[in-house]
Amino acid sequence: MSAASAASAAAASAGTAEARCAVGDLTAVVHVSGADAPDVVVVLVHGVGSSARAFDPVRRALLRPRALPRVAVHAVDLPGFGAAPRAPRDVSIEEHAAVVAEHVRRHVLDLPDGAPRPVVVLVGHSMGAQVVAQAMADHPREAPAGVLVGPTADRHARSAPRQALRLARDAVGERPRALATLAVDYVLRCSLPHYAVQVRHMLRHRLEDVVPRVPGRLVVVRGAHDPIAPRRWCRELALAAPRGMFREVRGRHHAMDADPEGIVAAVRDAGGLPRGLPRDLPRGLPRDLP
């Protein structure tokens, strides 16, 4: 049995399975749920200091009947975050992207001969949006389509003090579940030194230089009241991407909590999946995006 088939079978039988992906000295832990032999695989990548738990509302929305055809959800804990082992060193955005792409290669695309390839859509939030865009630019086979939710770091305010001020403004209006999840992840599951180093990488990374190199379909999403990812910045990114789209949904920076259905709609757009798609995909539907 291939790695992808084993992960899907375990997820189908146990509700949620855990897959590990080690690349050199870095290890990600991925929580897999949903269909066996899926037609659509959605890979969720969290932001700095956070974990896969941040995407729980979106994961549940994706798995609701008729949300998407035969879907499997792979929620990633990046190296050093969530349930993943502590990273032995600082990790660049490019290295995080390589680990995510390797997970997709091993656990999604390692299919039996003749098996149809699923539609693969990566969804990243905040720093995770930088990871997803980098994966799409560097590893287009493993990351053929993507959704960037509240992407950081706005080039018009790319400094630690200005980002901290925006973060504080956002926290005032965020939903309690999002704040509670962040508090646990920041305090108990992510060390302060690792967080500080990752913030430096987040600020050094130039997302506006990456998205023009992304060949796949890319949807840039922001919460309508997000002070961290302003409309001007998100529109710039969508316009810079060769196949970019811009969408606004309800909520603030953690739009996954306020409008999970809006994120699901963006996944459909990125994957080229029509709205109101029947639960079973026709066998002739193309699996590969250009």
C-alpha cells in the first residue's frame, strides 16, 4: 500500500490519523481526516506561534456533507509548532515550504499505478500563507493551487513594532475561541525563542517577490476587518500573481473562525471546483492543474 493510501485508509477508519514527515533534521506532524481515496486534498498550514488547531472550524466545514466531493484534510503542525518536535535550529520560510511539499509528495501523491491524482489545494494563514506561496513557487507539482488567508507581512508596515501594534488591534475584536487557541499554542506549545526567530523570518520574507513566480491558481483572502493584512496589500498580491484572485470574507485576521464557509468557497475557487459540485466527482474531471 502506498503512503498516500495508508494515510487515507487510517483517516477513514479512525476519524483522524497522524502522519509525520521528516526532511533532514526537521519534522512536521500532519493530522489527516476525511475520505479514503479522495478526489480533493486540502492541506492547511497555520501561522507563526500557532498550530493546526487554528484551522479546526475550516476543517469541520470542509468535511461537512456536500461541502466538497470526497475530501481529505491534512492539517499541518510545522516543525517546532503544535505537536511537532522542537526544531533544533531556526527554520526559514523556504525550509517550511519544502517540508510541506515533501509531505504532499509522500502522503498525497504517492499513489498506486493507475490511481487518479486528486485535486490538491494548500491553504495558509498569516505566516502559513508565506509558506504556501513559497511552496507553490518552488514545488509546483506538490503545491499546484493555493489560498492565502490574511497573508503577512504587509510591505507597507514591515517592522516588528508596527506588526505588534496591528496584532494588538486585531486581538481586541477577535473571537474568544481564536484567542484561547492562540494563548495555549503561544504559551504552552511554542517556545518564545522559536517564536521570535520565526517572526524575524516572517519579516525578512518578501511575499510580493514570490507570488509572481507562482504558476498555479492563487486566491488571496482577508477578513473584512483584518488590521494585519489590509485590503491594499492583499489586492497587490492577487494582482501580482499570474493567476491570482482576491476575496474578502467576514471577520478579522483569524477569518477561519468567523467565516469558515468563506474559506471553503475560496478552496473551491483555487481548485477550479464549480460551486454546488455533487458529492461524487465525475471520473473525467481533470485532476491536474496547469
